[in-house]
Amino acid sequence: MYGSCGIRSALALFVLIGANAWSAGTVFNVLDYGAHNDGSASATEAFRSAIQAAKAAGGGTVYVPAGKYITGPIQLVSNLVLNIEAGAVLQFQATADLPLMKGRAEGTEALTPMPLIGGVNLENVAIVGRGTVITAQGDWQKLSPMGAGRGMWPGILQRLNLKQPVPPEDYQKAAANFRPAFIGTSESKNVLIEGIHILGSPGWTVHILYSEKVVIRDVTIETFEVPGRDGIDIDSCKDVMISNCYLDTGDDSICLKSGKDADGLRVNRPTENVTITNCVVHHGHGAVAIGSETSGGIRNVVASNIVCKGTERGIRIKSTRGRGAAIENLRFENWTMEDVPEAIHVNSYYSILPQEPVSERTPIFRDIAISGMIIKNSHVIANIEGLPEMPISGLRISDVVAYGRNGLRAYNTSALEPHKVQINVTRGPAFLIRDSKDLELDDVTTRQPVEGSPVIRLDHCPGAILRGSRAFAGTGTFLSVSPGELHGLGLEGNLLGGARKASEESSTDFWGISAAASTSVPPANPAPPAKKK
């Protein structure tokens, strides 16, 4: 029985991530190494002994039968399946004695505590369960691995950004700032995480760093009660598949990162070739977040078949001046979002910094496709904010039906293309766009016109094209532009007879700032309401 479980896990690893075939080998049952499955004593040493026995054998399956286990950190080795049976519960106790490893803390290389399950320089490893519950107990907020140095980290970041050397002992002291990931790998290859249910986490729940050929599937993460707990963080990795997961988190749910500011530019390792599919997201700051740590670049990402309910943001793409690199070749398709305050968020102002000349520090957003969206009861349907010196380029939004308070707001874009987009709001224009070039709106409309507001308002969008769009009965003004700008637009094949006025030039300020003003700083977009805990 035990051997067949291990073999099935190994076969799943081969099929899913194309690993070179390695045998699941001998099965090492933790009960044979002194573990108690009634929670009466610590099983830490039993896990360690079983894993070392598997390592000595050249690989194998460490099998955890049903029961309750109290344990400390579980450090994995290569060519290992950690097979946790249905009915098993692993409880990890808070500890200040975790060993340190070279890792990354919020985008900057640092000494960090070892994860509760995981390791460094691993190859061919699997953590598999069948609904297995693992949980972190105790108050991790009060514990620190070094017990000192909580004020060191800001100074280290400042020196790194000034490209000044940092003494190694400062990294040792600063490690007190960081809590471990629940599950984590670094510099690893061929990793499978499957079928586990995580309740609570000391830090980021699953943090995969500098790794490749990673599969995460059928995982449930519930960490909503404690803020700052991301669900799954993919950090400077490539060839990653995430599927069939449920996430309810206190921060971003699935987040792709690649380093921060000067240190991230120095490391220069992208996150690339990532698929995310068939996931349900409840609470969280963003269902699928790209950034804000983007200094190594993020590219070639597909996120499809996602359901969001009560998430603060759905699609969340974020960076800021100083991060640099490109976020590019992204596709989001087939999503439903309900009670999501800000459904689509593409923003170069994660922090407000003064404008500077274009350089390696300038973030680039380009070639992003968002399609097949149903959005209901949002505060803001879409908030798109590029930089004056680096507009968001090649963003296409298509096949969207949305209901909410405020519509699509975009500024500083290039080649923005809403196609077949219906936005129904209770205030302001459905489409509010400014300082954008090569704008093309095709088959855009609202079925719920707002009295006193146009359906579309454009400010400083020379050469914009509006085609194939329709004004429904009850529409006041369909298209409004700044004075003197109507003659520069292309209007093709629109059915605007349902509007009292098809188009107009008006000086009305719909942004809360003058329509003639520069947009070197972001407009005063309404923020989503605070999430109630």
C-alpha cells in the first residue's frame, strides 16, 4: 500500500513536469522512526531521520500515515517524495531557532529563515497529500530567528539602492526582521506541491525562489485572518504551472515577482513561462498579482479560468519608478469577479516618486491581453495608470461585461484597445481616458446611461478611433472630448441615434483635476473601500 502511493506520486511528477525518471524507491514510514501520530510528542527527529535514510538510499518516499503530528521544520533532500496520507494533520510549532539560508526578503537578497517545509538546491522533490492539513501554531509575530537587529533592514535597503557595500554581519542582524515561508524552495528544479490544505502561515505561504519546472496543484491556502500572508509567490522562476487551487489570504493570493530596485536589477533573473488556471480566490489583495517586485522582468504568463469573490483586486499589475525591467506578454482570460472593489488594476505608481529620465530604472508594461471577463459589483471596473515617460503599451481589453460604481479609467497609455466592452456604472463616464495615443475603441457601450455623464470621455487622445459602438435608449451624450479635439478623432460605423447628443466638446472636468493640466502625477482615482476583516 505505502509503496504504491509513493510510486503514484513519482509518476505524477514525471508526467506533470517532465523530470528525468527516478524511482520512488524504498518507502520510509515516519512511524518506524519514532513518530507519534497522536500528537503526544514531537515528531521532528522522526521526520529528519526518515528523510536522511531516504537520502542515504539515493532517494525514496517518506510516508506519513493518518494521525496528528507535532513537528518542527522539515528539510527536504533531492529525489524525495514526502507523501502525507489522507487524515494526517501536521502542526508546526513557532520557534526562534530556525537556521538561516541565503534567500530573498520582499525582493532583496538577504539571510532568511529556512521554510517550515522545503530547502535549497533540490532536484526531483514532491510534497503530496490528499486533502492533508498542515498548520502553523503559535505567535510567529513575536519570534525572531536572531533576536536582534529589527532596525537594520531599512538601512541595508538604502545602502543597496546607493550601490554601497553591506557588511555580512549586518545581514545576520537584519534576519530578525523576517519570518519563514511555510513551504519554500530555492535554486531547485522539478518540484511538485499537490493536494495539501494549509491553515495559517508564519510568512508568505508558498515561496518558490530561483527554481524551474514547478507544479503547484490542488492546493488550498487559508491565511486570511493574518495580514501580510501571500498565498503563492513565484520569485525569479521559470516554467511554472499552478492549477486547481483555492486561496483565501491576507495579502496577494498568487503573486509573480523578480526582485526589487537596485538589488533586483543586479540579480537580473526574470520570472517567465507561467500558467495559472482553474483557481478560486476569496479574500486577498490581488487574485493574480504581477509585481510590484519586477526588477528582473516578468514575461510569458497566462492566467485563465479564475473565479474571484470578495477579493480586493482581481487582476493586479503593479510597479514603480526605480524597479525597471519589462512586464510583458501577459494574457488573462475567462474570469468572473463578484464583489471585487477594483477588478482590473494596471498601475505604474505603486509608490509615488518624482519623474525621472528613462533609464534601466524605468518600468515597462507592454503587450497585455485581458479577455472574457464578467465583473459585478465593483467600485472601480479598471484603473490603468501609466507613466508620462513610459506609457502602458499594447493593452487590449476585450469581451467584457461589467457592473459597478466607476468605470474604466486610463491615462498615459499607447495603443490601448477596448474591444466589445460593455460597462454599466452608477456614476461618471463608463470610459474615462486621457493622455493616450493610438487609442482604438471598438464596440464599446453601456446599457445603463448615467444622467449628466457621457458614456465616453476623452482628454488629450489625438487620433483616437471609435468604431462599431452603440448608444442605447436613455443616453444623454455618448462621446465627450476636450474643446478643440473632436476634429482629430476617427468615428466609423457607430449607431448613436439612441443618444440625445452623439458627441460634444466640453471643458467639464471628470477627473477631479483640470482637463488641461499635465498628468505627471496620477489623477485622484477613488480608492477601493477598506476590506473588513
